[in-house]
Amino acid sequence: MREGTMVEAGTKVSSAIRGSGDAMVRMDGVHKWYGQFHVLKDINLTVAKGERIVVCGPSGSGKSTMIRCINRLEEHQSGHIVVDGVELTNDLKRIEEVRREVGMVFQHFNLFPHLTVLENLALAPVWVRQTPRKEAEESAMKYLERVRIPEQAKKYPGQLSGGQQQRVAIARALCMNPKVMLFDEPTSALDPEMIKEVLDVMVELAHSGMTMLVVTHEMGFAKTVANRVIFMDRGEIIEENEPGEFFTHPRSERTKLFLSQILAH
Amino acid sequence: MNDRAQTYLPGTHPDLPPPPSMVGVYGWLRANLFSSPVNVILTLLAAYIIYLAFPPLIQWVFINADWQGDTREACRREGACWVFVKVWLRQFMYGRYPSTEIWRINTAYAILALGMIPMFIPRVRGKAWIAAFLLFGYPVVAYYLFYGSAFGQVVVETPLWGGLFLTLVIASVGIVGSLPIGIVLALGRRSRLPIIQSVSIAFIEIWRGVPLITVLFMASVMFPLFMPEGLTIDRLARALVGVMLFSAAYMAEVVRGGLQAIPKGQYEAAQALGLNYGKMMALIILPQALKLVIPGIVNTFIGLFKDTTLVLIIGLMDFLGTIQSAGTNPQWLGFAIEGYVFSALVFWVFCFGMSRYSQHLERKLRTTH
């Protein structure tokens, strides 16, 4: 029974993105359970190189879980996830290979509080990519300039504001030269006046051609930047469309309800 | 003009100094000693107790004490007889270590001191190399100095080791050995692999559930029964291993406490960057976890340092042991109190030193405001 729907959904998606030769991330019939709780139900999603996707939906809809499956912070129980040609299995080598190429930005920044900003940025290039420290620090400074806080390089994360910390976190992920960037509600933990500085950096990143998957409620960001908006509810992808259509002509009732709730104010 | 009446436009209010009752000696006294009627009474009571207890103590320790001389006849006054400590000092420090070879112990102390000094000076570079020498090179150097035979010195067998020297040997081996073993056990206990986890739990719970005296007795009396005929292991070495594993079990639980305090996000961020388990632990998780539990680690170290006195019961003459045996010497009967006061002072100096160092370390490693 499930097999049938999986194949059907799979063909639908692949026709939607005109072949999967340039697919950066491909999820085929992915299911996940937490104990008895079915969190992800038959997720089929293909992200092309350079594509920017915004994922939205009510809390508990599985959107964070979905993108966390892409770098295996969460394990899926059935279906296939292929990132840049590497399928995620239990093989640790492959998981680490995928993680090297996938950058992630978290809701709560998760900077390393015992290291300075510069050390946070240079750590993974030095220890994972074996870049010489000097070179790694030079490139880290470049990324700090890109997120507009080079003057904070010698400070510790605890001495920065939330917005600055999140920009450091973005720079830290970029230092690994990732092919895909995942953002898990990057502005949800920020004070209102700091949201813009983080979104500005993300918009700039999008214009540079980075492949991005962003879980967010910032609909303004979705409208200006996204190629596609995905709406999830109760573990399923309910609807996906380009942002213009998505916001003006939502097809499903649940999407309409969700949009009316978040766009009301 | 009266300052209070002064009004300012919004945004122009200057920073004013705090009122006098909050600063200076007066402010301190008010805040700490006389802040409420109950505190006033307690302060006065404490002052009275100090007045009662201190003068006699000072009299005994300093004013009426005997300092000069080399025999018990020199102690005629009613105060403390520090001559006792003076005469036996070499025993207290080195036990029965041959007097002609004591320079070897002192040399080892000197090397240690020379190695430690740069660690306290912030400007010195290459601390990692010095630390590596102290951890891995120094024990080898110290072993050959203490035991001998590498460069043709006389071998000094371990039964001759004693006094504060022996206490320091046991304590430092215990301290240096128990931390890494404890870390491994703590990681093992949190492992998701059932075999590693159960072995770690069993190890920790067995060692933690047994008194140190029992461990020492088993190491000293029972262990040789299980050894094959003709093979003997030095008694001190057995005690060292016993003390080390015993404290490692405690250390493991302290470290585990620190590991549990590290938020899940730190693991996830490290994994998301592609760090493998070893690098994640060594670079991200352990530095933070260990920093959190510095007070607990030092607490265990201090406990271990004082517990070394228990080796007396398996016949090792540590610092306290030599003092006790000097007190029972027929020539010097009746001066045990001086000995115990002296040992208390020495133990206190070492433990207080460790405590201060840990506070210094906590301040140095603090990375938030």
C-alpha cells in the first residue's frame, strides 16, 4: 500500500523539478518515527543545486525533523536520502562525508562558548578539512567580514548579542565551504530588532547562489528569496509552490488556515 | 546648589558616585557584619569567642613555645615543643631515605618547581610543551631519580621511601592517573554500546562501594595470593594502583556530572560540522564539561591527598606515619600533639594551595561576563 503511494509521489516530484541530474538533496519516501509517533510521513523532496526552499508549517509539523534528517542529526527509518550523490545510511564515514558538505544553522546558535569567535570558525576547517591554521583563520576573517562583524573575532560568544551570535554561526557553517546550507528557525530566538541583521546576511547568501533549505516563519524572507515554499503539517508535505502562488492562491484548506494565522498581524 | 534638587533633561543625566554608606570600610562593615540586629549580635558573639580562644592558642604556639635546642631537655616551658619537629624534620620529609641520596628527591622537587613556574606566567609561550613534559617526561625522570639505577646511582628500595615525600608520590600518581581513567570511565558510562556501558558501570560501582582501607588491604594482603609463584609486585606499586583506581571511580562520576550539563546543541553543532566522536569530545564537549566540574575535581583531589594517610595501615610510612612513629619514640614521648599540629598545618597548606589554584583556574577559563 505504502509502496504504491511512494512511487506515485516520487514521480510527481521528479517531474516537478525537471529531472534530478542536478539534484543536491533528494528525499524519497522518507518515514520517521519517535517510538510510536509517526513524525515524517512519506516525504518526497528534491532540491536542485542553487535552489532556495523555505519550509513552513505549524509547530510539531515535522519541518525541523525533516531538515535535520538531511545531515543525519535525526535518523530516518525508511526511504532514501541522497545528498550530493551520497546516500545516508548507518555508515559513519558517509555520514561524516555528508556533514562536511552540509552547513547547519540552529535556532539557538550553538556556538562553542569556550572558544573565541575566530576559534569557533577555524575549528572545523582545521580539524576536519586539515586546513593549515593560518589559512583557516584568514578565510574565517573573510567570512566574518561577509557577515559584517570582523571586529568581534577575538571575543567569546557570551559577549555578543543574539543577532551577532547567529551571524557568527552562519559564518562558522560557511567556513566549511558547504554545498547546502540548512537553517533551522534561525531567527526564532532573536529579539525583534536583531532579526533583520540576520535576515540581511541570509538574503546576501541567497543571492550568491547558495543552495538553501530554510525553516522559518519569516514570510517576507520567503517572498523575496525563495524559489519554492513548502508547507508541512502533521509530518506531511501538504503543499509546495513558488512563493507568489503560494501566498496568493494556497490550494489546501490547511495552508489557508495557517497563512491566515501568521499573516493576520 | 543642592544636588538633589538638580533636574536634568532626558538623556543628560550624568553618572553619580554611589552614596558613602555603600563604599569603603564603613560600607563593608555595614554590609557584612552589622546589616541586621541578628547579625550585630552574631558579630559580637563571634568577637567574644575569638577573644576567649585566641590568646591561649597564641601563647601555646608562639609565646611559651620552645624553639631552641636538639634534645627533649630543651623543652622546659609550658608551650609547644617545636624542637621535636625540628629534630625529626628530616624523617618527616623523607622517611628512611638514605641521607646521602636525599639530593635526588630535592633535585626532582626543583625540576618540578622549575617546570611549574612558567605555567603561572601568562606571557610564556609553548605552555603545551611544558605541560606535556610535566605529564609524560617528568614521571620517568622522577622515577629514575627516586628509585635509581639509570646512571649508576644507588638503588633506593621503596620500603625506605617515606615521609612527606611518599605522601606526595602517592598523591601525585593518584591525581595524574585518576583523571584520565575517570574521563574514560565517564565516557564509557554514557556510551550507547551496551558492553562498554555495563563494564564502566560495574567498575565504577564496585570501586566506589568499597572503602579505601579495604582496597589497600586487598592490594597488600590478598593480591599476592593470586599471583603466580615467584612473581612479586612492589607493595608501593600495588598501593599506587589501588589509590589510582579508587579515585578514578569517584572522578568518573564527577566528570559525568559535567558531561550531563552540556546542552545537546553542542553535540549537534559539532556533529553538523563533520567532527567525529573523538574530536567532538576532545575539542568541544570535554573542555566545557571539565571546566564546569573543576570544583568537583579539586574536591576529589583534596580528598585523595588526605586519604593517602591510610597507606599507614599496610605498613607504608607516609608523612603522618613518620610523625606518629616519632611521637612513640621512647626519647620523645609526650610530644605527639606538636607533631599532629605540624602535620595539620602541612596538609592544610597543600590543600589550600590546590583550592586557590582551582579558583584561579576557574576565573581564567571564564569566558562570559
